[in-house]
Amino acid sequence: MKKYRVLLGFVLALVMAVGMLPFSTDAHAAKTPKLNATKATVKIGDTYMLSLNNAKGTVTWVSKDSKIAKVEDNGLVTALSTGKVKVYAKYSGKKYACTITVPKAKLSATEYELKDGQSFKLKLKNAKAVSYTSSDKAVATVSKKGTVKGYHLGDTVITVKDAGGNIYKCEVTVVFNEEGHVHTPVLDIGYPSTCTEPGLSNGSHCGVCGAVITAREPLPLKEHTYDENYTCKICGAIDPNKPHEHTLVSDKKDATCTEAGYTETVYCSTCGEVLMKSKEIKALGHDFHGNVCVRCNAICGVTIEHEWVTEKGKAPTCVESGYTEAVYCKNCGFVKKISETIPPLGHEYDGGATCIRCTADLNGHVHTWVEEKQIAPTCQEPGMTAGRYCSTCGYREYERQFIKRVPHEYVNGKCRWCSKKEDE
């Protein structure tokens, strides 16, 4: 019995000694490193923070494709372009992977029809936009947050750039807005009258819709300024009241079986005074001998429904003959109206150096006119009136004049036409 007591005491002492030794329990065992996420979806321009839990030392972060997503030394992931990429955390000789998905970015619209004066919001989905620009600010502008506003009829392209440097475009067409439209006046420069050409007053139209705001009105001819030789100082025209010998021209038309004519009329081709008035001659009627009219060859007693054909005449020019129209029946050949030759008119200078009909000069040269269109002024450049000159001899009928620039029109501190700042 005593022997058992000694043995029991020995065991108890051993247990107490072992309990006093250092010993690691399950509560203090080391935990396994683990990523806070093994997959994540990140929009272009956005960030996502990765961390390796239970890591006590240095963690190295690596992106398999930094063009899709890059990672900082602290585990901060930034999405740059569409695609999938693995981001690794390297620790104690091991790699821990997280799959980053960057969804495809797109604009809310790639084409848009906008009424002038109205606006719409252009959004970039699945990406962070960093800039918005318009290719033509006179047509439409765009704010830093993507609000597009139309100003002028036309087309422009809105370009959007995301945080990854990717480009997106939307074609915007600005159309006329009938409701609440306010005209934008544009000056239409007129020109003064001369003694040979009427002038035109100034007017205006809307630069957006094209509507006429102030119509340009014709200006009456100026009176000739004659010198002591009865010649206009401006255009060279001869005063019709100048003492002169009449240049007589006569004209008459013989009556036919079916059409009236008129007796001779005589007038002066210089001043236009009629010296002998004509009188009407009634149609003669047919003069049948047998069945045929001796004057017009009309057939008597035969019922024919005439189908008249008119061959147009040709007006004479200064140097070429013309002819009158002819009318005949398609069915029977009866000539109702005979074509007559009209001799050339000859040049008529009316005291000037240029023919009033064909613009030939005294040597018979005919001007080849080149029209120079009017150029409207802007807020940056002056305009120019219309002009006209001969491409052959260089003679200029009237000179072009500069038109003053129009004033800037400032909206929110910038000119809506040229974007110049108001304080520049």
C-alpha cells in the first residue's frame, strides 16, 4: 500500500512539472493567408482595393496585363480597358489570384438629332469619363458633365475620353426647332443704285433657320447726270431730249385670209417718238377659185380637222439673223402662219462704250462675265460685296467693297461663334 502511495505522488509531481512547460494550443496556431476577394468587376476608371489577410510580411502585387488593369504596391487595382485579367499577391513563395473583369464601355447614344436651343445628357456607361469635346462649337457645345446643347443647324461630333485613354464618339445633328425658336439676325448687305442698274437695300435673315427677318427692297434708278454734250457723266448714255435727226424705223403686217394685220407704223429708234401710227387691217377671208383659195391654198368643201403645229421662232441678235414662228396643219399641210426672216439688229451703244444688248465693246468684243458672290462677314473676318468682271479683257463692271465685321455674341463669357473669351 505504501508503495502505491509513493507511485501516485510521483505521477502527480510529473503532471505538475509538465504543466509548467511552454506549450502551443490550437487557439494560438498560425492562420492561412487569404485574399479578401478572388473575383471582382471594376468599371474603367474605377478602383478596387485588394488585401491579403493573415499576411505578416511583405506582399508583392502583380497584374498579368497592365493594359486592362494595373495594381499599386498597396493592392489598389485601377481598371483601364475592357477585358479580364488576373492580379496576383505574392507572399512567402506562394501566389494568390483574383480575377478582375472590366465590362465593355459604351455611350448612351452614338447618333442624336437635337433641336436648336434644346439639350440632352450624353452618358458613358461602364467607364469614368474625363473629358467631353465638340468638333463644332457653333453647332453644339458640351459641358464637362456631358450636357450637349444645340445652337446652329448642322452637324458636329462629340468626343468622350475615359480614364484609360479610350475614345468614344457621338454624331449630333442640330435641326430647326419650330417651338420657341428665336431668330439669330445675320446682316444682308445691299448695294446702291446707279443710273443704269437698280440697287438693293440692306436686309437680314436668321442664321439658324434661314427665315427672312427684314426683306431687301429694290432701290429706284438714279437720274442721269448729263453734261453740256447731252452725255451722262456716269454711264455715257445720251440724253433723249438732245436735239437730233430722227432715225426712222417702219413696221407693218399684211392681213391674211384668217388673221388681221396692220398698216405701216413709223417711229424714231433713238428717242422712241412715234411719227405714224398704224391701223388694223381685218382678215381678208378666203378667195376660192374652184375648191382652192388663191391666197392660202385652203381647200373648199373638204372637212378636215386641223391639228396645228407651231415651230418656234428664233430671236435675232446683234450679229445673227432670226426668224418668226411658223404654224401649219399636221394633217393637211395648210400653212397658217409663214415664218419670216428677221435681219440682225446690229450693235446699239446708246452713247456708251458697251452694246446695251450683247455687251460687245466698240471693237465688237463680247464680255465673258464672271460673277463674284457676296461673302458674309463674321465676328473674326470682314465680308465682301458681290462683284462682276470680264474674264477675257479684265473689265470690271463694279468694284467689290469690304463689309464690316459683325460684333461678337457672348454667351457665358464666350462668343458663341468663335469661342473668344469676353475679357480677351
